[in-house]
Amino acid sequence: QVQLVESGGGLVQAGGSLRLSCAASGYIFSNYAMGWFRQAPGMGREFVARISSSGETTTYANSVKGRFTISRDNAKNTVHLQMNSLKPEDTAVYYCNRVGVGPLYYTPSGSWGQGTQVTVSS
């Protein structure tokens, strides 16, 4: 079955950096676009970044554009999120998931992993 395991979160001061990783298994990773999402306390889950199946095209939420970089390694079935210049408002649990194309461009599909907690102190 599809399994997604996020890692790399932690506590960091504002202005710091973290690199998140997501290890995928149970499906042909290189066939699917991947996305990162986050959920802050008391809030809904929101889109953060997306990368196409080949890795050629990336898309970001306005709130993270210029600070976060999504990448993938299809040989290792992993997707990463490099987060720089972190702000307290980036505090959330971060999740990866497969996403669709066309009208489902930002839509996650399948089960969620456990996520990884990112906490940014001011």
C-alpha cells in the first residue's frame, strides 16, 4: 500500500532553515506529482508547494515563494522541502502527498502520513 513518511522537522529560531524529507513507497513514485501541505494549530490543511513528476515544474504558495524550495529524487523515491528564512507563521505540521493534474493540480490524493512538526520561535 501507499506509504508516506515525513521527517526533518524540529524547533528553529526565526530566520533559520530546515530541510524536510518525504520517503514514498507502495507505488510508482516517478509517475506522480508531489506536494507539501501544512496544518497549523486550529487551522485547516493548506497547500505549500508542488513538484511535477519529472521535477521540471514547481509551484509555491505565495506565503512561501522565494523562501522554500521543493525538489525530488526519483531514484530514491523521495521529495524534499528546503525551508529558509523561516517565520513564526510557518509553524505547523508538514505533510507530503501525491497530487493530481489539471483541475486536481493542488488536490492531494491518498492517505496522509504522520507529518513532521515544524516550530519556529520568534
